[in-house]
Amino acid sequence: MKKLLTTAILAVLLYADPALAYKLATGRYTGNIADDRTIDISDWSNPTVADFQPDAVVVKCDSANHAMFRNSSMGSSEALQMAVGNVTMISNTIQSFTTNGFVVGSDARANASGASCYFVAWGYDANNDMAVGTYVGDGTTDARPIDISATSVGSVPDFQPEWCAIFEQSAGTANDGSWRSSNFAANSSANFSASAFDANAIESFDANGIVVGTSGLVNELDSNYFYICTKQVSASFSKSGNYTGNGTSQSFTSFTFQPQVIFVKGNSATTATAIKIPSMTTDVRCRTDATTCGTGGATIDADGFSVGSSTAVNESSVVMQYYAFRAPSYAGATARHVGPIHFP
């Protein structure tokens, strides 16, 4: 017998709610040289995301200054300059992280007066698909494994990265920072400055983390090294690859996603690593060295990206490596919804 219910009854329904693999925000703020300035992620991000406490931040202002990097294993008010070596940490740039974002000082490298300052921020989430940490160089061990679980901030289990970047606080010879994606050939990685690809730096990835060589970029005796690594969540969120520059224009599509961040570096000494995020208008891209951002660079497309004539992203006859990614998530977390159900 069918019974008509004339009143609503409460029911508990389960539905899929995406869980972040790691938190990601990109955006732009206008520099004003004010000290102790808080950059709230929700106020400045594009696309807009909720506030979170970062574990790593890159800032590049559109000025003749280098990009800056900080991760949560660094001390108070410390950051490292990208694309140029550092003997000591630099204060008054990216000073700290807050529950809402990060704090910058009055230094022009992170807060240049009137300049567009672009940022990329990563934060931990429960899925442990990102890691930041530090290790000390030993100067001698080749093919040295850097295990994520032993060197990262927090209790992050080992994983095989898709992309890692490493920056040095030098005990002797200053170096420029190094990055590698899973697309690089064995024993090859890119420099953040204007130099060709390096051998004996970030040599490979393994199931536990990073494998480094004896290069001072990644393993100088007694130097402190700070890293960020991410793993591939799925092909729908990240892609590493390469192309040969033609000096005019090219498009790379069929990614199945729209990138939020793109890193590009050519195997030459012509230009430093380039960064592209949505807050950079039209075909503007920025380099990590002490140059202003320029046009003729990269455009983010619906399912990939395009490059123009700039040598930073399309140097003729040069192999260009890229890593493109967007905010990653999993489907499968559950949440409860309470609402009425009517039965006829």
C-alpha cells in the first residue's frame, strides 16, 4: 500500500565533496613599500579562493628586482632571492605566513611601490601531495637521496614528486636555485637564472623524494637548502612537458584542464625561468631574475597555453621545459546534508 506523506520528514543524505590535494592560490597586489603588510589570499587571489595559511610563497614584482621564495621551514622574517645566489637570508621581503595569507615588508623585492606584485602560494592539506622542507648539503655524495618524510615540515609521508624546486642559503659559493619536473631527462634540471640546464643537480625523483648530485646548486658542504615538491594528483590537474622554440608563436592544447601556474625554462643562457599566472594580463609573463615583466610571453588557454615571440618562453631552436598545473582536488570526501523528502 502506498502512503502519501503530507509533511516533510528529515533525511540525511551523503554527497561527494571534493577534498584538496593541496591548497593553491595565485594573484596580484599593488606594492606600496609599507612594512608588515598582510596580504590576505581571499582579497587578492585570482581565481578567488578562501584564505589559508601558506607553507610556501613565491612573489615577483613587476620591477627590476628578483623574485622571492619562502617556505615554512625558514625562520622568522626570512626569505631567499630567486635566480641569484644568497649567502644569507633576506629579511623584510616575505616575512611570515598567517592564517589568512602572508606578510611582506618594505623591501621592493616583495612590495615595490606602485608595481604589480604577483604571487603563488601553496598550503598543506590532509592528502599530503605537497611537501616543503630543508636539508644540509654534504658536498660529496652523488645520487644522494633526500627523503621527504625525513626532511619535510610536518608528518608528510614519502612520495615520488612530479615537480620540485630547491633554493640555497649558501655556506660558501652562492648559487641560483634549481627546479626539475618528471619530464626532464635523467641527471638534468633547470636553473632559475639565465643558464643552460644543469647536470649533477636535481638528478631524478624516486619513491621517497628527490635525488641530488654534488652540484653546489643542491649539495654544497654545510649549506642549507629549502625545497617545495608536489606530486601528480591526476592528469587533470598538472602536466610537465617540453617543446622546441620557434621564435614566433605556438600553442599547446589538449591538457584537459586550464592551467593556473606555468613555469617555463629554455636550455640556454639567454633568459631566466618564466612564470605565468592568470593575474598577468594578455600575454604578459614574468622572469624570476631582476627584470621587469614583459609581453610576447604566454597566454593561458582553456585547455593549455600559448607562447609568443619572447625568448623567455619561445627561444628559437631551444628546448623549452614547462610545468603547468592548477588547484588539485579529489572527489570522494563526504559531507552531510539535512533536508526534507516528500514521498508520493
